Amino acid sequence: MEGWKKGFIALLAGISMIALSAGLSAAAEKVEQVGVGLNMELTGAGASSTLPASYGFMDYYTHINDQGGFTYTDPVDKKVHRVKYKIIWADNGFSVARSMTNVKRFIDEGAKVILTA
């Protein structure tokens, strides 16, 4: 079980690095928050198998924010910026229609990355 936790943390760290490169690499101005949409299955038919991953996503991004966020060096102005995640989450209830509604909401609220568990 301990190996699973380490692997899961490594996976989340990798996803975060992808989020950074996709959401921030072209940024020319200081960024205060990066939106992350978490489309989770907390209820419905698949909830029993997806709850651990869903809570893991929330815990991981909350932990980063609790530590003060993260820093990155802007490739354009070469300044170091401190950024926190803007966590946007919703339960999709194991429904495609609800998932689509959630994703549209995430985009409207500025999510740069959308994850599902």
C-alpha cells in the first residue's frame, strides 16, 4: 500500500508539471492563480473505486496551496512569481451529461487544466 501512495504522489506531481508547462509557459505577465478543474465521481456507480483518487487530487492541490503555492520563472520577463492553484471541483455522479456541464463551468471559471478521477 505504501508503494501505491508514493506512485500516486509521483503521478500528481507529474500532472502538475504538465499543468505548469501548458498553463504558464506562454505567460508574459505575473499570474496569481492557475485554475485546475477537478471533475470527480463522488457519487454514482463508480464512486467506490474513484473516491480515493478524487480525494487525492483535492488533498494534493490543497497541500501545495497550504505551503504557499509554487514559484516559477517567467520565460519572458525572467522574474520569479509565486502562484497558487484555484481549485474548481464538481461531482459528475458518473454521468456524461453532468461531466460535460462541469467541464463547461470549469472553462468559464478559467481552468487551464481539467482532471478527472
